Amino acid sequence: MSKALSITTALLLAGFSFTALSPAKAATVTIGTDVDAGTLDPRLARDTTAYRATDLIYSGLVHVTPSLEARPDLAESWETPDPTTWIFKLRPNLKFSDGSPLTADDVVFTFSTILNKDFNAPMRALYTPISAVEAVDPQTVKFTLSAPYAPLLSYLDIGIVPKALVEGGNDIALKPVGAGPMKLASWTRGSAIELEANPNYWGEKPKADKVSLKIIGDGSARAQAFEAGDLDVIQSPLAPQDVKRLEADDRFGHAIQAGLGVTYVNFNTKDPLLSSPKMRKAFSMLIDQKTIVDDIYQGVDQVASSIILPSSWAYSADIKQPGFDIEGAAALFKEEGWADTNGDGLLDKGGKPLTVTLSTHSEDSNRVQTVEFLQAIFQAAGVDAKTQISDWPSFSANYVQKSQHQIALLGWLNIVDPDRLLFAQLTTGGSTNWGGYSNPAVDDLLKQGRSATAQADRAAAYQKAAAILADELPYYIVSYQGYQLFYSKKLPFEVQATPRGNMRGLIGLKD
């Protein structure tokens, strides 16, 4: 009899009992989100849920950290032999989640399709300085630029897609296959996106075996589901009263910090009423930012002064868009020929009242309240202001993106570089220039901002552009967004927040 066996026998005779150890229970993280993804093809993502879900399903050449540094992901290294040449070396033996190899051909295919105008990639403008992408060998990709392009690395985190599958007719918008830490298990539209760990992921395995993204459009209902234990994690957008209540609950961990986003008014400059910068300025002067930030957002956002984030190296406190000034707005309206000729409190011109429609989407209660508040101010100033509130898919795809709006309240996130908020949105013909703004001087400055090699030169170009934009006001930046994350302390791993709102740090990976 072995020594080990004799010890076991002795313990049994002494009355000890043994229970077989069961394997550790698989960790499932349930995350609440406000809108469903429009697509799970990273090249076509337009909404925050799509961006965040595809960041888990796919991997890019680089991964952008919470401190906005590009670190190796699929590419283990890179070099720039000259300012217009970037060479990326892929990790060996990379695989997609279905086990098929990931090579330089997949990288070339991904960026070639994004750059194809007919493909209509919403973020195409971020990549247009790329004049050629070549596979030097199966593990080496060469990017040739038309000019030096400072923000390039910040944008190379977009997911690489499998060329063979896409060309073979597989719809990766609905059935994605990527090389990220997770893969799609199922997707119930409007309800949940279910993910599971990708066994072929090259890197550190996530602490979560499964991730469930639950779509709960109402922010307060989402917060209540979190408090009830139905969700493990929620993050912005959240109602301020929910933020304050959850922050005081010691069952939950939280991160509350400055975000990388803005809430802004998008003026449709192609609309005859709003084509004049003076009219846009008058409407802007009816926006009471302080009350919106203090009372509606209850201080979780910050009053904005210009289109450049204060955390950016390009920010200048000297650039200021107009502030709240009802009398000043009235004077500008008068200069444009609008007056209360009937004595009914409404401004009119040529027998027609000054009528405008304010719009936003129903999923964000803060934006709905803001639009209703603005309607009241506009009406008090003699403007026949109406509101149009619709669900996100209708508001975004069928209204704003088709330039059917007049004044829309929106947000931009993931502003990792000033270029990300400015170029595609405000250059003539830009892919996300939904307001139709055009100014050749701004076009030139934004081109300088992305091609200059010295950060000081980039900052100077962006500041000049921002000064023009603060005067012509195709956008009025209402607030710099805060970012809030809440998570259950029962999660069996450490949670890491990132102001981008991406979710690798929410599944036990160091983001």
C-alpha cells in the first residue's frame, strides 16, 4: 500500500468525507447597452454597440489603450523607413475564430474594401491618405501614403476581416468571423448579442468565457436591471440621477471620468433657413449650455467652448463659440429680416413664421430632455420650434444620414485624435458630413492637420480651423461628455475602464 493511499484510508476510518472538486464555473459577463448593433462587420460600423462588439470579435493591426497609445495586436511590430511608408509584421500562425489562417492578404483586403468608394464605409475618410496596401509576404504588409499622416496608428485598430469568407459570399455583418478574444454565439435582434471565448485567439485569454450584450434602450430601466443583478456592467449613456444613486451603492465598483466624446448640435447648412452663418449663430445663442449641463446632465458633462476637447494637445482656451444670449440672438434674427410683425410673439418674414424642427433619438433621455428644453427657449424667443423624437435606427439611418434634419442633437465618441471629429465630418463632401458644410479654407487646414509631422504644426492648423468653425457654426458643441462605468463587485476579475467605452477591459483583459 502506498503512503498516499494509507493516509487516505486512515482519514476515512477517522470519519472524514471527501467531495470531488468541480471545475471552476465559467464566468459570464452580462453588459447592458442602449442600442442594438446595426452590423457586426467592423468596416461598416456606425453605432457605439457595433464598435464595441466588433472590438471583441475582431482584432486590428494595433490596439489603442485607455491612454490612447497604439500597442501591437495582430501586428507584432512595425517600422517607418520614410514618412509615407509603414511596414507591419504580423504575428506568426494567426487564425480567425473558425480556424482559418489570417495573413497579409486579409489585411490588404480589409483596407482595400474600406477605401473602395462603392463600399460606402462610414469611416473611409480616416484611411484616404493610404494610396496602396500590399502584401510583401504572408506576414508582412506595406502601407504607402500619399502624404505623411500623423493619426494613422490611432485608426489601425479596425478589425481585420477574412477575405476568403467574404469573397465566398458569407455575410459577416450577421455572422462575423474575426480574430478577437470573443466570437459570436448568437444574435437576437433588438434583444441580445451573445459572445463566447475564441479558442483561436492569439493573445491572453479573457477571464470571461461568455459575454452577453443585453439591449435595453431606456437608460433608467437599464440601471434598474443592473441594480437588480440582471446585469453585471453598465456604462454611459446614463441618466444623472442614476449615476449619483449607483455611485453611492457600495455593492458596485465604478469609474467616472472625462470621456472622449462631445454632445453637439448639427445644423443642416443645406437647409435654406440654416445656410446663413448668422442664422446658425442666432440659434446657437439660444442654447443654454450651463443649464443643460448643470440641471439635465447634473454636472457629469462639462460645458464646451470649442470643437476641440480640452484633454487634447490641440486645445486652446482662446477659441470660443458664442454663449447663451437671447438678446443677441434676437438682434441677429432682426438683421436677417425676422421680426414680430403680428404682435403674437412669433418672429416672421414675408408672412411666414420662423419655424424650425429640433430632433434627437428616444433612447437617450438626457438628449430628449435637452431638445424639449431648447424647444421652450426657442419658443420664448419667438421661434416656432417643433420637435421630432424617433428611435435610433430611424433617426440615424433614415433621417440625419440622409440630411433630412434641420437641427439635430447628436454625439461623437472615440475622439482619439482631433482629426477623428473634424475631417470626415466637416470637409467638403466628407463621408459623415451630414450637415453639408463646405469651406475651402477649413478643408485646407484639416488636410494640413492630418499631414503635418510635427505636433505643434498640427495643433496650429486645428486651432485655426476651430476658430473658423466657432464663427460659422456648422456644429455647436453643447458639452464635453463624461464617461461612467458601473460594475458588480461580484465579478471574479478586475475590471478596467477606458474612456472610449470599449469592452476588452470589462472581460478581464488589460485593455
